[in-house]
Amino acid sequence: MKQPPYGDSPAPPTAQRTDPDALAATDRARLIHPHLPGGVTERVVMVEGSGCRLRDAHGREYLDATGGLMLAHVGHGRRELVEAAAGQMARLEYYTSFHEFTNEPSIRLAERLVDLAPAPMERVYFTSGGAEAVDAALRMARLYHHRRGEPDRTWVLARHFGYHGVTYGGAAVTGMPMFHRGFGPMMPGVRHLTPPMPSHPGMYGGEDPTEYCLRELRETIEDIGADRIAAMIGEPILGVAGVVEPPRDYWPRVRELLDAHGILLVLDEVITGFGRTGHWFAAERLGVAPDLIVTAKGLTSGYFPMGALLAAGHVADVVTREEGFLGGYTYSGHATGCAVALENLRILEREGLLAAATEIGGHLGTRLRALEELPVVAEVRQIGLMLGIELTADPATGEPAPADRVPPLVRERHGVIVRNNPNTVLLSPPLVMSRWEADRVADAVTDVLTEYADRRTHGRTTPRTTAAAPAPRAAPASPASAPASASGPAPAPTPAPAPAPTPAPTPASAPASAPASAPAPAPASPASPPAPAAPPAAPAPTAHPLLDEPWNRPPSMPDLLAAAMEWHFSPETGSRFWLERARTLDFDPRRDVRTEADLALFPNVVDELRDVRVEDLVPRGYGDVPVPPDVYESGGTTGAPKRVAWLPDLHERLTAWHCEALDARGVPRGVNWLTIGPSGPHVFGPISRTMAHRRGGIPFTVDLDPRWVKKCVAEGRAEDAKRYAEHVLDQVRAILRSQDVGVVFTTPPLLEAMAGDDELAGLLDRKVSTLIWGGASMSVDTRTLLREEVFPGARLIGFYGSTMVGGGMYERAGSGPHEPSTFDPPYPFISLRVVDPATGATVPYGERGQVVMSHVSRSMLLPNNLERDTALRVRPAGVGAGDAVADIRPVPTFGGTTVIEGVY
């Protein structure tokens, strides 16, 4: 079933509910995680994904700014890839590619990869992932020289800070000593060299980085002996080490030097391949032609574990002769994996995602480079959709600052997932990321790093903007700190700088340390001169209340509200079923902060209710429950046992209409949006949040239950009602004080209540450009008062959402009839006309109990939902079993919209 749009990334569908705490406990007891320190007990169990969106087992929603492990190029939840896998499995799921056997998808994929790869790539060897492809490249390089009569060429040159996986061969060439400790001798014959990192001039003793690195390479070749070196391997752009691009002349000059000595060049494009940098391969961007290219990740966008080694013709011709290449993996050339990869490449090309990486990456880079004004940000680096934000404890010396606490804060506060190495925040979002999603990432990172800067630099007397010319920055880790291989000669002496060593970067797959509430201050650099005396500093800024709570989680709720919900869903109302169903679908109506339309959470409800029979409902106690007389007073408020007519495209139609109406009235796009009102699974909250996403803003939501206030007042508990109202308004104040909010969408009673609060009225008038009310009407006098006296600086727009029955008109209790012509603006009502089958006359409102809510979303969870074109037996109040058959069909009405006729 097609999902309603959620910005540019559709919301993930809802899976069967599981117990997240039980899953986490089982995980801790049974799974060994890569790169997870033993003391970390937190588990984030992801269950669903769509586009750049993820949802965990608790129902929390996230924006994926890491692409998993830098690989979800086409985004999560792509149906095309699911169908490609299923279709291939139905024909031939797998057969070995050893010996003379093969399959059509692997043949076609190999041909496609050769077409895309830079010259002189001519042959392809398939693996199960990037690390296996690295091992295969090392074996192939050695075998190439052995077959050519040079068996002593076994040495491999690699680079410090390079990451090539942690298989036996991959770990040996990875230039991070942490992956060598405790594993015994590494693969012999490996030497690590210094990469060029222009932002760290202290590594090169004042020498040009490229010249330094080329001199070191020449000296190393002379030391080991050119006739003993098989290959040099490197990432064209250092990924895990912080997105470091070398000077443009580095790789061409390395290639020239290696050619002069018959040494093969292996480029590890596991991260950079297939569009991540805006090119199919980074080798194109850097103007270098390698002998072997290692790929994986973006090859299938993570939909199938697969890697590939691309070989130049002169290498492939040698290693395939005689007894062939005696290496192999059971799943090499897996038919299903190759079919998925082919479809993935089609999507990348068809949707222009290479260009999108350049465009959206450039936009995100521009937004994030503004962070370089912060004293804790040394540099922001961006190539395509690879970004690194390097942190520093001192902008004058370049002393690194820890980045490990930034990702947990970004995730908990803003629902955005980023990663880090010891001193760099890393981003590698899916290439399908939209501009507004990129803005949300930038806003989230900016918020946390700004607070980080405030806390770390509190009391600093020399602002970054007035600091003296910076001294050469310390290296991220000293090249000399990486030990030589266990066998072979020691590294040739080179002019060794003396940077302050820091921990080696962790790979992209290594999680940050356990989450903390805020980055801890780093000790002052011992090399820094004592600061002059300064006047006492002001207290450190305090985060506003909402930021003290993890976002997208149900905050603690006052006992009064909990009691209200218990009353609201009591068995007497016939709606206990709704609450239980909501729980089974992982929906919590108590959430104060929500980031996704509730509507999208319930796609399985339709299938569940499609063939429901009245006989199945009666034993549960719903068929004969009378409708309370005040059910219809609160419009879309959740919990009332309404008769619901469901339209598959209702949410989309209403959202589109609202957005068009706002555009027609000049309401600006790209502004944040605050919804104050019922945010349960009905029209008000979902429509509002979806409009915010669609128009490029970040949605904030403060939920409330107006029926609870009414109940308190009716029972003489005015103080309880007042306390609850203040609880709601306090949340509104917190958001308006701390966030840039351009649009507020609420109900007339709440708008009138806020108008009577001096602080809230002032905040709304100063900060908010557009006030929208919906869900009920407002008198002309009240509207004029608000527009002219209370909120003169804001535009007021009314979206009326009254229930429409009995031929398109409904007289709400306590108010007059609402003619369509009086609405501002005219509203595309969806209404139900109930016709007496005996007389053909319209049944007046209130008779026989079959009033149907007009503009409810598909997520209403009552058991007697009526689906279009489906005959469904229901039992309205006062009607005997079997008397009522609903024949649901849409008919046109005013404004080109739809009325649903139900014939009983």
C-alpha cells in the first residue's frame, strides 16, 4: 500500500510490535557486536526504514545522516530492490560461480561495472563485502608478480589513518594500531606511510605535505627494495579518518612513482564508490588510473552483502592463466545479490543521485561551514555527501577535542544519527536526502556543537576571531606511533615531527562511547601560555527544558494526565479497544514531541479491518455501545466511538489542499512549525505535521486532550484543569523561547487562551509570522480582536474542520450551521450522507446513531471502519443485528471534493 509522503522521505511502515526491552536483553546476552566496548549496555534496535528515515523498536524516529555505515545510497525501504531480490529468488536464488558455473545477473553486473569504472578496468571478481575484496586485492597483487616471475614481490605499502576493514589482510594494511593490538602477528610485509593532510601542517615539519609524502615513499621503496614490493593500497579520500582529500597532484604523482618501479596501485573505494563523491568512482575526481579497485557498500546500498574487486586487463590476464585465481568465497557472484546490485545501479542513474550528492552535499557543506566560526571547530570538510567536522580544544594550537559525546546528543535531542572518530563528527547520508532533510541535519549538529562550544570555551579570554596566527596544528595521531610490521626491516628514518599524539581514529562502524548528557570539558593544553586574569564569567548557559528530555520519546506525564487517559479510554466509552490497539501498534498518544504524521504508523489497519464482520465485534462489546451525546462536540478528539468512513487518499488530499492554500496566501516555506492540540491518530496532528515536513520546516508538537479539561470542569475540579492547562502552556513557552518557529497551528480555544497570557501573546506576536487555527469555527468578533489587537504582527488563517453529515451540512451543538461559502478558506469536506433504504430520504443527524466523522484519517482504529467499495456489516445504535449493510461509494460534492454515501 502506498504510503503518504513525509517530506521527501516516506515514513517507514509499521512492523509487528515486539518488546524492545526483551530484544535488547537478548541482544546483550547473545550477540557479539563489532567495535562495542564491554561497558556499553544501551541497544538501539532498528526495525523499519524508509528513505532517510528510521524507526526503532520503541517507535522513536530518526533521520539517518550516516547511511548506516556509509552505504545506504538509495535510501531505506526501496521497493524496487525488494522486488529485484524476490524476482531473482523465484527464478534462481543462488548457484556457485566456482569453476565453469555462472549465472546471468553476475554476467550482466560485471559488464555494467566495467562500463562505469575508469580505464583500464576490464574484469570483475565478486566477494561478500569490502574487507573480503581488500584481502582478494592483496592476494591478487602478490599472485600477479609471482606469475610474472617475481615471487619476492610480497611487500605492501599502506598508509597511516587508512581503514581497509578488519579481516586478517585488511587489518594488517589498516593504519590504526588499535586494530592490531591483541591479535598476534599481523600479515607480514606491510609498511605504513604518511598520508597528506594539509590541515595538519605540523605532521610535515614545515615541508609541503605532498612533497613530504612523495619523499617518504621514495625512501621507503629504496629501503625495502622495489623488487620486493607488490603494491600500494590507499583510500583515494580518507573516510574514517575524517573525510580528508589529498592535494590534487598527490595520487597522479604517486601513480607515476609506482609505475617507475613496477608496483601496482590499489584504490580502496569501498566508501567513495558509486556516487558518494558525486562520481561513480573517486579515481575519476582525482585523475588517477589504478590497477585494482576495491568496492562494496554503495554497490547494493546495503540491500545485499556484496563487494567486488575490479582489475585492469593486464592484471586480470596474468592472474587468470595457468590454474587460475585460487581464491574464492562461497557467495561470489551470488545471483540474488547481483540482481539487487543491477537494480541499485539503475536507481542511482535514473534518479540522478550522483548529481544529487554534489548538490545536496554542497548545500549541507555550506550550512556546516558556518560552524568554523565556533572556537571548537577546526575545519569542516565536504566532498559530495561525505562530511567531516573536526573539533579542536584550542584553535591556536589545533589540539584535538573529543567528539565522542556529540553523536549521542544529536540523536537524543534531534533524532538525527551521526558518527564520530576521536575528534571528528562524520556524516555520510543517503544520496536521496532532500534539501530540507539536509537542513534538519545541519540544524541538529549546529545546536549541539554550539552548546558544546559554550561549555568548553566558558571563561576563555581569547576568542577565536581575535587569536594570533595559528601555529601548525597537531596531527590527529603521530605517524611514528604506529608500530612497524612484526617482520621485515624497520621503517626508514624520516624527519619526524613532534605532534601531541591522540588516539587513532575508529572506523565508521565503531560506535561512540556511552551516551552522556553533555560533552565534558577537556583539560587545557599544557603548551598554552597562562591566560591573563579575567573578570568572573557568567554562568554557563542552561539548556531549555525540552532539551533535557530525549526527543522522540514519550516524556514523563503528570499523574493527572495519566488519570485522564484512563478515564478517556474507559470501558464505558467503548474505546478501550482503541487504546489497546494503539499499544499494539506502538503508538503512544501521550507523546509531547512527535516528528512524524501518526497516519503513517498504521498501514496494516486497513488490511486488518478489510473483512471484519459484525459477529466478530459483538463479543468484544462494541456493537451495542450507545454513542455519548457529547461525542461530536470535540471534532477530531481521539477516543470517541465514532462511525468512521475511511478514504485511502484522504490524508494526502487534505495535506495537499492545505499546502496549496498556504502557498496561495503567501505563507513562507522553510520555517519551523509548532502544532498545539490533539496529536492522536486523527486529522489534526497528522495533517499539521505533514504540512510542516512538506513545506520544509521542522515540526514541534505539544499534545493535549481537551476532553480532559472539559471533564475536570464538569466535575468541579477546576484546579486540576488549570494545572493541566499550565502543563501544556509551559511546553509551548519552552519551545517558543528556544526555537525559531514561523507557523503555529492550533485550535481556537487554545489560541484564545494564549492571547490571554501576556508572555505567550508577546512571543507569538514577535516570533511567529503565521497563526493557523483548525478543528472548529471562531466568531467574527473574536477573529477581528485577535488580528487587530492581540497579534497584529502575525497573519491569521482559519482552517475549519467541522463534521459534515446529512447532505453536506452539520449544525454543531451550541453553534449555527456552517455553510460552505462561509469558510475561510473554503474547505474540501469529506462527508457521509446516510440514506434510509426504505424511503430514500437522508437520515437526520442523531437518528439511529450513524453519524460519521467527516475528515478522519485512515489511522482511526475503531473496529467498524468503513472502507470504500467494501460491504461491511455494522450495528449503529438502536439498529438490530443484520439490519445494516453499508454500501460505501464516493460521490462528488461542492468544490470538486467527495462525499461518501452510506446506504443502510
